[in-house]
Amino acid sequence: MHSPYDDLWLPAWSMTKAVGHKLRVAQRAMERKMLGLKLTDKISCKEIRNKTQVSDIAQYIAKQKWKWAGHVARLQDNRWTLRVTEWQSRNGKTSRGRQARRWRDDIVRTMGNTWTREAKDKEEWRRGVEGLFLQWMDGA
């Protein structure tokens, strides 16, 4: 099935609550515009979502990120995508303050450091990602 986000460039940054919130706010504004509604009409987000039948953009981006992570983990050659994902600084030092969250930090936090080995089995990874998102949607 074709999604309205298929041609969307997916961000490579870590999906934080703030970024997810900004994306959802923008999406709701666009959906209201599609339906010709105003904020003062006081129509709930669930009603608007049912009318537009558009999936949540933050969930879609997160799902695509996990699919891409599995793809990157299965790469056999020495492409830059795999090298950048596993890159560590040469001297081991970081700048002062809190470290910036990296793209893979979300995956490591959820799946652990062995996520690349788990992603080698494509079908198992796909089932795991689907289960993760069903669990996430129930909690949302």
C-alpha cells in the first residue's frame, strides 16, 4: 500500500520527544487545513485522524528507521553507511557536556548492543519490528 510519506526524506537524527511533538503538531495543522477546519472548531485529533485516514508521521518515521537499521546491519561490503553507524572517535575523547544522541542510540537502548547480529535474520528482524510497533501503539 502506498503511504503519503513514501517520498519523504527521513531524518537521520535521533527521534526525541521534542522532535516527535513538533512533527505531530505540524501534521495535525496540515490535516485541519485539508479538511478546512480551524482550531476554534474544537474537533478532536482522533476525529480528524479518522476523517483523513493518514498515519502518524512520528510512528512512520520511527518504523522506517528500524527497517533501515536492519538493512544497514545486513550490509556485507564496507560501505560508508555501515562504517558511519559503527564509527567511534579515534582518540576516544568527547567534548564537554552531555553527549549528543546518535542515530543508533535509540536502537541500542531498545535492542541492546547485539542488535546488528539480531538484524542479520531479515524475517526475524521484521517480526520484531512489527511487534515493537504494535506494543508502542498500544502504549500511545
